[in-house]
Amino acid sequence: MSSSINATGSSERIPSLDFLRGIAILGILFINTENFAYPDSWSPGRYGFETPVDHATRFWVYFLTQGKFYSMFALLFGVGFYIFLERLRKKGLGLKAMDIYARRMLWLFVMGIVHAYLIWNGDILYHYAICGLLLIPFRSLTTRQLVFVLVLLCTLLLARSFEQAKRRQGWQQANEAALTIPEDQRTEEDLKHIAFWNEITSPQKPDTASIQTPKSTYWVTIKENYEHTSAHKGLLYYQGLLFSTLMLMIMGIILFRSGIFTDYRVWKHYWIICLGILGVGLVINYVRYFHWTYNDHEPILNIWEAWLFTFPRELLGAGYILFFNGIYQKYLGSIRFKVISNVGRTALSNYIFQNILLGFIFYGYGMAYFNQFSRFALLGVVAIIWAVQLVLSWLWLRKFQQGPLEWLWRKLTYGSFEKQVKNEK
């Protein structure tokens, strides 16, 4: 009986999934590096563009990477959720399978919390753990039922976009109404409407003179992380990402059930579907991030445009999954291409290690290069960290079957159950 609850062996891994996780962990570094390097990477006003090349770099990085690799991770998390529980079910563990899975999510949550408070407050792991628990009722649904849930979540997100666009329209109308009133007759409320609209529609002027290097000591880092992370206040997940995360995870279950991660050819027109989704995703993201980079001071008022911009990251993330899955199986699987797959096999360890490196490079307790690199130069930092992770992952897996944090996660997940089985004998 004790062997029935052992962790999944490396021989049971699906090679294409390791490759996709590797792509995701390397790709997510583009945006995470900016979050460490700048005071507010989302805002052009908080970091001045020194050259047109730098400005263009920001557009291309956000157009091709912002949110896309997060979407890949969420989708692959859904795949992993389904595989994990299915393998436990086939081992005949009954309700114990739920206990093991719940313990797995508990320790992922703990790791995420430790990461958020001690290393980087932008952690996503504890959010994934909560979403992983919310996925449990969906495991036994049919694919058709999962599609219905997917459509429902999409509808909720479209409704939110509609509400936001209508709110912006209300701001515009309040401003226009206030402007029709003679200046000497405007109330304080009218002046607030005008000032607010002028503020959100005025291009931001770069201002970096007052920006200081943050987190001068590690203790200051912990205090700032504590102030930013709200888990101790009961906010155990990112509310704005909940529906989209669940949507992507459920999409992962649907795709896995279709069989494409073991053989993409089960879809008769795989490449037509893949390139169609990828092409549409690229077009929508190009339009979305061109507006976001160059015309961010122009609020999106049109309902149709707001709906078009509701799922750009999720759509392109799914396109990346299909594209790289097909590329791996068609061209790389037969030659046992492991350079990127090694990073995917140690994805948890590499994710945490990336952020430890970034903190050391940019924060005051390390090399203090905060706000010192242009966005174009920052690509070199990304390339260096890639090289480090590719080499270290290769060296580590020459001696060990899994990454250090992967080993710890499995040990914490299965350890108590192995002791329980021994006591039952």
C-alpha cells in the first residue's frame, strides 16, 4: 500500500509540458525584471525614456510578453491539476487523493507566502494555490460542462469591461457637462470633474529626479513586503485575476483531455487552429499595447473596443501554448531537446531563484542597480539570467531527478501520508 501513494516518477512526465513550462519560466522574466528594475514599470511617467529605441523596446516587450507567460503558467497549472488527481485516482486512493492534493496546495500556498514576504511581494504562487483548491469541483465535470463554465467566466469578464467603459463614459460626460457651465458659476463638484478628466487624459511627463533606490537593507525589504502583501489581512488571492486565472486553468483541463500534449495530431487541423489563434492574438495585442504604450492618456470609451481588449493576454498565451507544443512535438521531441525542458522540470525552483537574483541586482541590499538601466539595456540582464538558469538547471539535473524546491514540495506533500500508511500496517 505504501507504494500506492509515492510521488509521480520522472518516467511518467509528459515531455512537451516540461518544454512549455520552460518557455513560460524564461518568458516571464521579461516583465518581472522590469518590476524589480523600475519604481513603476507600468507607467511611462515613472521612468523616462532616454531614446526612441527605449520607448520602442517597452512596446515590443509588453506587446509580446506582458501577461502572456502568466497565462501560460495558469493554463499549465490546470493541466497539472488534472494530471495529478487523475494519477492518484488510478492508484485507487479514494478520498485520500483529495487529502494529498489539498496538502499539496497548502504547501504551495505556504511557499508563496514565504516568497511574498521575504523575497518579492509580486508572488503569484499563493494565488495559484487558492485557485487550485477552487478547481476541485470542476475535475469531474464533462468537457461540455467545462466549456459552459468557461463561457460563463468569459461573460463575467466581458461584463466587467462593459461596466468599466460605461464608468469612463460617465467621467467624460460629467466633464463635458461641467465645461458648458460658465466659469464663474461652476460648483466645486464641477471643478473636480474637470480636474479629474484633465488628469487622466494628460500625457505623463517622465519624472525620475526624486526616485531613490528602494529596500536599502534586507530588513527594509521585509517591512515593505509586509506593507504591500495583504495575505495577513485575509486577501489570499488577487481579486482582479481570479476569473481569468480560473478560466485559463479550466482551458488547460479541456486541452489536456483533448490529447494534444501527447500527440498534437489528434486535432485534424491543429496548425490551422494554432496559427489562427496565434494570429488573432498577435493582432489584438498589437493594437492593445500600441494604445497602451503611445496613447495611454486616451481612455477607452467604446464598448466594442473595451470587449476586444478584455482577453488579449489570455488569447495570446493560449496561442503560445499551441504553437510551442506543436513545434516541440514536430521538431524537438525526437531529438530529446532538453535545454529548455530542464528549466521546465525545475520551474518552481527557477521561479524563486529568478527573483532572488533580481532582488540582489536591483535593490539596495545588493548591487543597487535600481532605475539604472534603460529598457533596451535591461534585455541584456534578462539574457544573462537566462544563461545562468539554463546552465544551472542542466548541471542540477545531471545529479538529481528534480529541483530542490520541487523535492521539498513533494516531501511535504507525501511525507505525512507515508507515515500514516506505515502506522496503519
